[in-house]
Amino acid sequence: MDKEELLARASKELMLKEPFYGYFLMSLNKKWDNSIPTAAVGKKDISCEIMINEGFFMNLTNPKKIGLIKHELLHIAFFHLYNYDNLANKKIANIAMDIEINQYISSEYLPEGGVTIDDFPELNLEHKMGTRYYYDKLMEASNNNSSPNLNAMIDAESGVTVVIETENGSEERINPDHSKWKDFENMSEAEKKLTQKIAENLMKEIQEQTLKSRGIIPGEISEIINSFEKDEEPKFDWRRYLRQFSGGSSKIYTKKTRRKFNKRFIENPGLKIKPRRHILVAIDTSGSVSREELTEFIKEMIHINKTGTEITTIQCDTKINKIAKFKADTEYEIYGRGGTDFQPVIDYYRENLHKYVSLIFFTDGEAPAPTNAVGKILWVMSSNSSINEELPGIVIKLED
């Protein structure tokens, strides 16, 4: 088998063995990258991707291939990428995080060389206590010089093989390498919050998908999902606005229900008819709009989506760059970064007025007002911008 077939086989077996992690893997981009020693999680736009060293992967048994993949998925599910910069000593943080997640991989699936809690018997570490617990214990051992194996790992470069002493004699360990996580460290606070929120939404969706397929949610994942904080409040009352503009175009969804009596055919279920709003949301992707402002816009779109509204996004600088359906749990790639011209979006909206309830235009307002505007339009200025009162329609500003 070639590498793609072997990866597909491992993915299929993971799906059968642990459906949650199987669905999780399906939702992520995967690529081969021989610049890393084993496998890693990297940043892709505002989401994650799995990177795998081809040679290392091909030499593993099939159970070890599954364990390798699950190891990287656990780093994402345990939000290690977003908490990494909170731990000052990166080498000890790498070891602590691997100790934590490798406890959730059966020994027959864990690839040889993986760091485990048993590599530090002199520290009497308790099981499944979380990264911070292991980090603090390892920091204490490092300061006291009380763990020869830890010292060996600290002294070695990340990603290299380290010889440590165990009850069974000398064994090799692969020093954890999370160098690809630097891209997550360099994100602004707004970007971090957004990417973490997208990851949370993705995990919730995968949980629902797993339960629908009658799969079991792992206990460690249930605890994480239950621990998600209350959603950050939107900066604008989208429900109220959309209720006011609920007329116009909408899609009709039907659902069979036993609660609604079917007058024509008594033995059949009735149909529950529910209209769904469809709006056009424009994003100003010109160079004058900062990454923080774009992040602010995307977070508000997520809140709009939560109202049950269908969103078609249109990215525009001096021209329309991309039109697509918006999904809150997938990565959102930005196109454009040129000058600013509102007219292309206004022209598109006028030509497709029958499709949408209204147009919501997120922008910094740095452009002349368009002409020939029709329909219901809400201009949403970023919290860092000034209101452009020349724009046709309703103009608001997001507040911090």
C-alpha cells in the first residue's frame, strides 16, 4: 500500500474503534511533512492541520499509526496549542503535555519512544491530573535536580532521540517537539479567542455527530466539552435586528412530526413547516482593515449564524473576491487586502435582491458611499473605526 492508502486504513480503523476521534480526524486537513521527526499539529489559517513524517509513519505497525494520529488529535482536543504560551519553560511544557495525553492511548497503540508518566517513577506522579499539574511537578524536579531522565530530556534538542533509564533498562524516547506551535503563540488575543471558539464549536458538532451514529463519547472529551465557558456575548443584538427584517426571502424547511396531525393520510406523520432567513454578509477585506477587525467581524458572524440564519458571505476589496456559504465550525480564509470599493457588493445585492432578507456589510468605512443602493442594508463599523454617515441604510458601530 502507498502512504495515502495506509493513512486511509488507519483513519477507518480509528473511526471504528473510537468514532469521536475518527470524525475529528475527518474534519481536519492532513499533509505529509518530512521536516518534522514524527507528526505534529500546525496552524492553517484560523484552524489546525495534522502533519505527518512519511518515513516515520510508514515504518509503524497499523495500531501504532492509529496511536500516532490520536496523539496529535488529543493535543488539539485538550487545547494545548492555545495554552502553550501560558507555560514559560517550553521544553518542560512539551514533556508535561505529552505525559498528559499519552495516558489516553493504550500501550499497544502508543508508538515506541513516546514519553509516558512511567518515565519518571521517582516523582510519584498521579494519573490524569492535567498539564498544569505535570508542568509544576516537572519544574520542581528540574529545580531540585531530582530526576535524571528529566535532565536528559531538558539537555537534549526537541525532536531527537534521548536514552533514559527505566525498570527494564535503557530505553529510547523521542524528545517532544512542538515547534510548529509557534504560529499559535504569535496570534493576537482576538485571533486566539476566535480560533479557540471555532475549535469548541467543532468539538460540539463532532459530539453530536458521534451520538447520532450511536458512538460513545470518551470520558475525557465529555469533561472538556462540559467545561466550555459561556459563549462570549455578541456586540450587537442580532436576534432583534433579524426579527425586524424577517420578511423577504427565506428558505422553507420541512420536518416530519407525529405531533402535527396529517389530515389527508391519518397513518402518516404531519409536516412541520419552518422558514429560515437567508442574508448576505459582506466583509471588507481591504488592506485598511486590520486582522483584529477581521477577527471581530467573523466572531459577530458566528453569533448571527447561531440565530438560525443562513449566511452567504461575500468578500470584497475593490472587487468581489469570494462568495461562499458561512459555516461557524470551519476555517475562514481571507481573500483580498487591496483597496476599498463598496460598489461591487451593492451591485451584486441589487441584482440578487430576491435571494436575501438583507445585506449586512462589515467594514471600517474607509471608502466613498456607493450609489444605486436598494433593499435593507446594515453597515457595521468595527470598534476601531469612525462611523461613515454618508453610507445608505442603517449604520452602527461595534463597541468594545
